[in-house]
Amino acid sequence: MEEFEQQEMHNEAPQEINQPQQEEYTNAPQNNGLDWGGDIKRFFTEDLKDMLLAIIKRPATGAQQWLDNTQSKSIVNPICMILSSFVLITLMAFIILHIKLGNAVGFGTSLAIGTTPIFFSLFISLFMFIFMAIKQKPDIIMAFRQSSLHVLILTMAMIALLVTFLIFVNTDKSTLIGLAFGKIPSGYGFAALIMMLISVYAISMGFSAARQTLKACQSNDKECYSWYIAPLVVFLPIYLSYIIVSAML
């Protein structure tokens, strides 16, 4: 009788030990994939507003704080930001060009202008990755995530410029398209001042966002690298994007 009870206890023990291992194995793959649905929903309900408040209310530290504290650690957030910016700028450009120039401008021109944030995000991710790698901290996901902040700044600036063109500028196609990329002609007075201020604020926000990320790659007592490299991280993508989009117009 005792031998039978010992044998029964011996047979039941492995079942209790193996069951948690089986449950752990079953749940493991679920934690490794991207939560596209949840991240997309979070972007439109939380992240977009949080990004905007971070760069406006805390221009010196908000960008990096948002990158560190947000739950959106995947590539879904920048993809949503890029696509949203593309759609919004394309539609805004089409409406304003149609109001100003009528049927003289096709949808292709607006579509080309709308691709600006796409090229800008690719270039700024590339340069951010390169300059982070120089400090031996290469992180392409972080560089791509950081580009969403710059695309948001670019989108706000381009929309503000387009609205300024609609209200204050009455000109031909070539000059209007040039204005969309920061070429301010003489003789526009108050409109030129507004566009200059928009450009200065947008570029300053871009410098600050890039500097915060690059500063995290160096010692706290050294700021020279992030201070001098941040303008390159912003200016080079703007210049290259401008060249590509201008060739498409």
C-alpha cells in the first residue's frame, strides 16, 4: 500500500512542474510582435497630443522625455506620423493651390509637395543614426522614432506657411510653390515676416529635438558634440528633401 502511494505521488509530481513551463512557452511569442492596432489607436488618441505638448511646453527637454516615457516604443508611431503628414499636407496644398490658381495646377503638384515629410523622415533618420553611431550608440529604431517629432514640427510649419499663402499671397504657380519651401520674395511685407517667424521657430524646435537625442549619446559634462551636430541633422535632410521634391514639381 505504501509503495502504491509513493508511486502515485511520483507520477503526479512531473505534471505540476511541467505545467508552468508549458504556459510560459505558450505566452512567450505573444510578447514579441508589434501591436499594430493598439499602437495606431494610441497614436491618434494619446501620442499625437503628447508629442505636440512636449515640444511646445518643454522645448528644451520635452522631446527626449516623451521618447523615454511614452508606451509607443515601436516603429508604428513614426509610420503613423509620416502617413498622416503626407495625407494632410497633400490635401492642404491641393485645396490652396486650387483656390489660388484654379485648374492650372493638377493634383500631381500637391502630391509632390505632400511627399516632403516622407523624404525628410528618411533622411533625418539616416543622419541621426550616423551621428549616434559615431558616439558608438547606433540605434536605428530610436533614430526612426525620433524622426516622428521632426515630421510633426515640419507638418505644423508647412501648414502654417500654406495658410499664410492663402491669406496674404496672390502670385503665380512658380512663386507660390517656392514659398511653400521657404523662398520668400520681396514686397510681401507682413506675410514675409510671418513666414520668417514660422521658419525660425520650426528650425529652432528641430535643433532642440535633435540636440536632446544626441546629448544622450555623450557625457553629461560635454555638450559640444550635440550643439554643433544638431544643425547638420536638421539642415541636411531639409536640403536633400527640397532638392528631390523640387525635381518632382
